[in-house]
Amino acid sequence: MPTCFLITPIGEAGSETRQYYDDLRDLIVKPVLEPMGFTVLRGDHRSEAGQIDIDVIRAVQESDLCIADLSMPNPNVFYEFGRRDETGKPLILLKSRGSDSLPVDVATRRYIEYDLDTRRGIIDAHEQLKNFVKPLMERGFESSGTGASLAELAEVTRRIERKIDRLMHGTKGQTQTLSSDGGNTSGIPKGVDPKDYFIYALRQQNIPAAEAAMNALKVRVNHHRWLDFYVEQAASIGSVSAGDILIENAREFIDESETFKEKTEYLGCLTTNLLRTDRESANLELVEQICRGLKATSENEDPELQIEPYNQLNRLYYGIYITTKDREWLEKALKELRGALQIKEDAAHIHYNIATCLKRRNEEGDMEIALEHVLRCIELDGDDLDDDHIETACEILHELQDERLSEFLDMLEGVNQIKATLLRGRLQ
């Protein structure tokens, strides 16, 4: 059964915005798509979350069809629109009659204009939507793009949220205001605290806004703290200029950091930026040198931190493999992961990454071993089940035609209904 994800503003429960987009879904979208066999989804939970929502991004990238309403200038909608557009998968645009003109960069694209206020307007919208969807049903929902790694995105998301929590806790009760002298405040709305604007930019994955706030904060905080709290996170969401700063200051930061944890966080953000900006091969020697140094000095550190240089090298090697398709890099990634597992056998994310590599290699016996690793992940999760782990288990069970598949699909349904619906559609 194909899935359609709606990209719209949501609004709080009971608000006018929520009611409006409930009407759009129930009066226009569902009456057309459900008779055609679609399951219609929307990220209703995100308005209460207050965080970057990896499940919504996953649905945006993986659904067979997305419908985006651009009637309102909503930052979340335009971000999700961009994330869908990069996949090359089918995307239908809607705009309410009488709303503002579309932004110039999408103004030339075809869209459906609708009117919820009249019966005729709803009927016309039904006909237009049918005309858009029927050809898609005939030719399929193939993708012409690649999208970002969702597992990588989830890791970036968690790191950013942890850093935001530390940043907000560390500055609670302190006020920083923009002044007319000092600092580059270009791009920051007048009167907005650059720290608050930076947090907003991270949660919206808005690179220009993050760069503007990062530059404004450069003269307000210690250089080391600026690199640690601001440059790292801007680099994590894909800022090339922040990535350049991380590369330029890497050796100095690693040498001057007092804690091993600071060093590994810097390494993780640097690796993420290189992967997101396709610069992993050009900076391979730098990352390998940093990792060798961290491995050599990690003996007395917590095993959770000791394994980080191994895992970051795995990420880098795996990224090069995805680009080049050269199996040598996949083997290098597996070697690093096995080294990490010797240090900390109960590291769920290492088991998961090994399963991912084996699933990708798919030589004789690999799927069975991958399943052992991902089931170990789920065991280590305990009561706090990770939907990525369960999803991967389902994919491997399906590949192996294992009768436990239905059990794990039900488990996924209980943890993440959107992801379970998308996966059921893919496995049919």
C-alpha cells in the first residue's frame, strides 16, 4: 500500500491552524488518495516535541508521495519541502486561493490551487489532485536523488540536542543582547539574542541563520568555547564555512582540550561535516591522524569514549565506500567496528553499525550475522527500544524469509507507527 505524507503547518491541538489543515486533509486529500489505495500520514506529534523531529524527516524522505502546502511562509514546511525535493521522489505542491505568491525559487513550479470555502472549490481540487496522482500510479514512485543517511541524521540530531541542553543550562539566567558595535550580526533579526537565534537555527537546520549567529557570537565568547559550542554544531548541520573552521583548528583544539570527551565531540562534528559536504576523502589523512592520537591516549578513559575514534573512522570509511563503491573501504569500516567491540561489547550502536555494513556487503552468511548483531542491539535497548534497530531487524528478517518478521513489525508499530507503516509498504 503506497504512503502519502502531508507537509503542512500543524499548530497546537484545537488551534485554527490545526483545524484548517485537518480540513485540507479530510476534505481534499483523503477523499482522493484513500480510494486509490494510499495511506495518508501527517506528523501531528511534532508541534508538541520542540525538537528536531527525525521521524518526520524520515517520512518526508521515504514516503511514496509527499504533498506540501505552501500557502503560509512556514519555516518547517519549507525545510521539509527541501528535504523531499533532494530525493527526487514525487512531490505535489498545494496553495490556497488568495494566499501570497510563492517564493521566487519555486514560483515557476506547477501547483494545485484550492479553495476550502466553497463546494465547487473542493470539487475542482479533487479533479486536479487526481490528474496529478494518476500518472504517478502508472509509472511508479521511483527516486532520482539519494537523500541523506537517516541513521547519520539521527546521530547528528541527538548530538545537537545534547549540546543545546548544555548550552541552555550553562547560560541560564544570563542575558546577551545585540549591540550596535562588535560582531557580525548580519542576518539576525533586530533585538534577537544571537544565542537564541543559533538554537532556533539548529532546530530548523537553517544553515545561513546558524552561520550568522555563529559569526555574531565569535567576539562574545572565548575562542575555545566558540569552537566547542557554536562552530561544531553549525558544521554538523552542513555549514561549509563552519566545516572549514573545524578543519583549520582541529589540531589546535585537540591539543588544548582538557577532556577526552571534548576531543571526541569535536571529532564527531568534524566527521559529520565532511560526510555531509562530500569532503571525506580530501580530509582523510587529518581524521586518521586525530584518531590515531586519541586511540593512543584513551587507555584510562571510559570505554564509551574509548570507542569513539574507531566509530568515527568507521563513519568516514563507510561514507567513502558509499561514494566510490570500493569494497576496500567497507572492509576498513568493519575492521574499526570490530576493534571497538573488543573494547566495549555492550555498545549497541557498534553492533548496529556492524549490522549495517554486513547488510550492505551481503556476502554468504552476512545477513545471518547481521541479524545476530541487530538483535543484540534490541536486547541492549531494554525498555527503551530504538525504532532504527527494530526496523533494520525487520528488513533482515524479510530478506531471510524469517517467520519472526510479523512479531517485529508489531513491535515497531508500538514504538513508531509512521515508520512501521512506511516499512510495511516497502516490504509488500
